Amino acid sequence: MPSVKRLNSGDAGFGEALGQLLAWESVSDDAVAIVVMEILTAVRNRGDAAVIEYSNRFDRLDVSSMQELEISPARLEQAFNKITTEQRLALEQAAGRIRNYAEHQKMDSWSYTEEDGTLLGQQVTAMDRVGMYVPGGKAAYPSSVLMNAIPARVAGVQELVMVVPTPDGETNELVFAAAYIAGVDRVFTVGGAQAVAALAYGTETIPAVDKIVGPGNIYVATAKRMVYGTVGIDMIAGPSEILVVCDGKTDPDWIAMDLFSQAEHDEDAQSILICPDEDFINQVQASINKLQPGMQRSAIIGQSLNTRGALIKVKDMDEAVDIVNDIAPEHLELSVEDPQAMAARIKHAGAIFMGRYTAEALGDYCAGPNHVLPTSRTARFSSPLGVYDFQKRSSLIMCSAGGSSELGKIASVLARGEGLEAHARSAEYRIGKDQ
């Protein structure tokens, strides 16, 4: 049975113990970095040939051309027609909800004109081409296709290029069907650091993109970090996390299963409960012991809870809020009487699930908001993936003659103060030219 760590906020050393529990560095292996750098360099220098070589080696394929690694639009449509009616309906309903939510995020250009006729504003444009990394093989996530592609489409991105590994040639019809529904333009069955390199630098077959989004393993995360600057990236994602705050009045089986919902991702995932009621914490532990043995991914859940899980006793809900803001979780469930009031006090969280009936799992698939969220406390300064991540902003400045004259006087003083004569004289040439 999982022996979930018990912490009490009133104990000496609580802060240190919590810090150790949360500690995580998603890209920390020097050996991995060396391998990734080698792959990036090879793909940059040798293009398609390197992509084919690494795909054969790491995904155990036997291909000799990039044509064998590209999935045709007809094949995507075939997958859409092949899946069950129930699956098709679920994908389409999820896609509709994600699209509707994304439409509310779209930014528009704006400007205003000052009294002297000077125009200032911001022009919003979409990126030209975006690359999407989607995990493949047995760990296939059609939901990731929808969550990454649909906001990009709503933003106005012209071309979507998807890469998805197919280890041992194993494909997933739901992933292909999701790509069809989301309107992905090109799909390549390439994974790992070689896929990231191909998207970043371009090859003879795979076009270079402006931004790479989507989750992957440590090799993918390391590669994304290394190519940042050549292309944009969404984020460096660590293991999945859930933090549940409960007042002790929710069914403990529900809470246990909510903790499982993230623990089952992998052994490094983190599931934490915060509650002021010690009796309820004991009930949740009992529910964990009762339900975990029957879970399909029981071993993964058990190891995740043993190594990174915690049941935290706090003195009251005010302290719970303080600890939440310190943890800055990826997923936050507020299973309390007045979740909206508590949510208003949360400063740092990727997504906030309010109320006893709002399971985090709904957000993973079909609620509408994006499931690509900041992990490892990065919610302190990062936000969920959204339409705005696929839009760029350009500042607009158009001075009238009078406006240029007045601004030139200010700029002249500041430029000469910085010792930049050409800046000053460029501005000064236009002073008084409105007369």
C-alpha cells in the first residue's frame, strides 16, 4: 500500500520538508545534454539523413526515406473514419469546447491618437508556422493534439506541423483523427530530440517553424531548451502535479481518485492534499489503501504517491491559501464550500478547479481551458498555453509633425545624457519642422 508522506504545518522544519518534497529539476542530466547536443548538431548539418538515422535507431524503425515518415492527409481522414462513433463524437465535442474558449482569448490590434495627431498602438499578428510535438506509441495523447493545435488555429497560424513518434511502428488512430479534426497541415512520425531539431532548423523535408509547443520526455525537454532562441517554445514542462485543498466535507474516495488522476501519469508525478481536518486526512489515506490495488496503473500510482505525494495538515483555510501560493501548483482543486471566494485569493496556479464536482480530469480533456500548464512552481511567472502564445505584438508609432517636435526635445536631452549623439541629432532634425 502507498505510504503517503504526512506533513503538519505546525511542526518544526515543515518549510524545509515541503521544499524537499517540491524540489524538481526537469532537465538536469549532463549525459542527456551531451546526447541531445550531438543529435541537434547532426540534424542541423545533415538534415533528413540524420532524422532517418536517429528514427531508425531510437524508435526501432526500418525506413530509408522521409516519405515513409510523413503521414498523408488521406491517412488522417482514414483514421477519423476508422475510430468509433463514440470516440469521434467525444473528440469533436472536446474540440468545440476548446475552440470556443480559445476564441475568448484572441487579442486584437488597437491604437489611439493623441491631441497633436500622433498615433500610438499595437498591431497583433499570428505566427506563420508552428511545430507541435505529440507523445506517441502506447503513451499517445489525442487531447494534446487538440490543446496545442486549436488555439494556434484560432490565433491565425497559417501552417501547423506535427511530429509524433511511432516506436516499433506503432501508431495511434485517435491521435491521427485528432490531427484531422484540428486541421493539422503536415504530420511526421518522428520523435525525440531529432524531431525538435528538425522543427527548429528545418530539413530538406520538414520545414523550420517559428515556435515549438507540446510535451515530451527529458530528451525532448532538453532539446527544446537548447533550441530556444532559434525558435520560440511554450515551456519546459516537468512532471504533472495536482494539489487538492479540501475542507473535509467531500467524499474521501473522490479525493483519493483525484490524487490518483495525476499520480498515474508517471512515477515522478506529484499529488498533494491540504486539509485542516486530521480525521478526514485519515479517511483519504484509507480510501487510497482501498482503491489503489484495483487501479490499472497501480504500481505507478503507488510509487508516485510514495516518493512525491503528501497529505498536509494545516491549522485553517487561511494557512492553506498561503501554502498553495507558495507551492504554485499546475492543477489546483478547491474542494470547499465557497471555492470562488478562495480562488480570488490564489495568486499562483496553472488552472483552478472550483467546487466538489469539478474533477481535474475534466480540464485534461474537454472543459475548454488548455491543459498545457506551468509545472514545478513556474506558475509564479507563467500561464497556461493559449491563443496569445501564437500571436505576436508589434508596437505602432506614427508622429505628427508637432508631436515629433515635442518628443524630439525630450529624446534629445535623454540621448545626450547617454552620450549617443546620433540619436540626439536624429531627433533634433525634426524639432520645429511643423512651423
